Amino acid sequence: MGVLVNRKIPGAAALVLILIAGLSCSDNSVTGPDNAATGPNGLTTDSLTADEARAIATVEVSLASNTLAVGQTTQASVVFLDKYGRTLKRTVDWSSSNPAVASVDTSGLVKALAVGNTSIIATHRLHSGSAALTVQDSALPPPPPPPPSGSKEPAGMNLISDRPFNALHELGWDEPSNGGSGGKITQDATAPKSPSSILRVTYPAGFTGGGAPWDGDSPNFLYKTVYVSHWAKVSSNWQNHPSDINKMYYLYTSTDVPSIVIVLYGPGGKPGATLYPYIEGQNIVQGGQGSADPQNPDWGPNLGANAVVTRGQWFHIELVAAMNTVGNADGYMDLWLNGTHITHVGGVKFQNSAPSWRSLHYAPVWGGGGGTVTNTMYMDWDELYVSGKN
């Protein structure tokens, strides 16, 4: 027979038992860094799912347009990613770092209010990301006409690559060939060729000249004539390098050198200098007439047509480069801007032996050595199309 014992528990011991009982009955509502419920071992509820961890690692913010006139609007979007690059569904709070320049509502709709610069910020608890926005005066120049439907591609060409920039690595391109990390795929509904995915190459404040934040090499080919078409845009705050040169892509011969490079030339190396598309020769054999350095000539627009690239607006460049025949200076090049023929160069001997084009290397190199980017800026690419024939 059991014995009933009445025993008085000391006050301190009773308090301990009450605390233990309270904890054992709780719902484990302690919050972690991402305000997620934690279990008895400190694991977040994300960690207790099939994935090892689902905490936010990256917040990617993009704007349909990063340049607006006063009164215009654009749409902001955000993607939350975990450390494995998987998309997370999270609520978002939108804000503007300079509300006097631009406002943003709860849906991410941005409205330009005054001339200046701001950042549109997406926040989820302790995690945030941003995209830069420039607001210009409402008296912006009219946008250029849409790219012409007719291409300048010669007849009988074979497709080498048609690069839409839907991903950083696609269609066998080697990227980045030099280890850059400043490229990303973002969205721009105004992209003229294949919206809305584009490549954005960013030059952060403090970036020094002589390098490209991102680059890539096409699959190899061997053709006598090559056609290149690409759409690009530089940010409205684009700063020219002190050397006057802002490179876009190289076309290499079968021996790598010589080559030609397509550049945006800005005389005076000033931040607001006018930009013109140029063809530069590098270590050619013959044909750089009228240049201070005939083996490394600069071939600027020479057909009397408007050849100005406007910052903050998409432009379309087309190139036809025909290799010389063995021993002859009969190579030639033609360049178009937004469908207008701006440059013709003839009488060129690019190389002596095995004359042929071999590869395209896109590398938006800023400069020239030296020089420092003052404010973060970017160059966008919408599409890169390459074809050739013998």
C-alpha cells in the first residue's frame, strides 16, 4: 500500500520547476537572425526543411530602366536567393535612399521626382539590396529610332553565335576568360533586340583603368569575312577614361595578333565627352594610312554621317571585317551605327601568313592604364550576334 507523504518544497526549488515547465510548454518562438523560429538545437525552421539552409544569402534588385526623366516611372523587382542560388519567397519593403529624387510604392513602382541620384532599396528584415537610379531633367533628347529591321549582314554567312544574354554562361562562350566578376544578368524591358534579359557590366567607384569587370570569348572559327552585330548602352553618368578609349570587343586573327578592337572614343578624356564608335588596329602589317602609328591606327567615322552615341540610350553597332588575301593589302572594314554607315576602311593587310579571323573577345576594358572611376557606372549588352564565311 502506497504511503502519501506531504512535503513542502523550498521556494527556490519551486521557482526552478516553474521555469522548466514554462520552457517545456513553449512553442520555441525564439527568433534568429532572419526572425525564423528556432528549435532546441538552435536550428532555424528553414534548416529543418529538406534543404540544409534556407536563409537569405543574396538580395538582387533591378530596375526596368536605371535612367529616368523627371515625371517618368519604372518598375523595381527583387530576387531573394539562398547560399546555393535558389530563389526564396519573401515579403519585401521598398524604400528610396533619396526620396526627394524618386519615390517607390509598396509594389515597387518608382517615380522620378527631381534631378539627382538615388538607390531603390528592397528590404526583408535584416537583409537588403539596392539598384542605382539616375534622374535627369525632363528635357531629355528624344530616344533614337528603333534598330532598322534590315540587317547589314552580307549574304551567304554562317551563324557562329547568337548570344541573347539569358545567362552568364551559355552557347559555349568562355566567360569570364580573365577571371572578372563584375557581370550579371538583369532585366530591362526597353532592350531593343531581345528583352528583357541583358548583361550588365558594372564599374564600381574606385575601379582603375586597364581592365574589364567581365569578359568572354566566343567559340573558335576560321572565316575570311566576319559580321558582328551588338546592342549596347552606357549609363547616363558614363565617365570617359583619360586615354579617351572605352573598349567593347576584339576580333582576333588566326595568330591572335594582329587584331582589331571596337571602341567608344571620347576625345579629351572628360566625363561628359562626346562618344564615337571607332575601329582600332593592333599590330597590322599595312594600311594604317594617315595615322601617327600606321601599325596601330585609329579609324574613326569618315563618311560624314551622325556617329554620336548618347549616354543612357541603347545603340546598335554592326561591323563587317574582310580579311586580306595572302600577300595583298586588300582587306576592308565597314561600321554602322543604328543602321547608318559611318566608317569604311580599305587597303588593309592585317597579316602576312594564314590570313583568317579566328575568335571574338568581348571585353569592355576601361582605358588604357591609370585613371579611376569616380561614381559607379555600367555598360549593358542586349545581344551579340556573330557570323562568317570564306
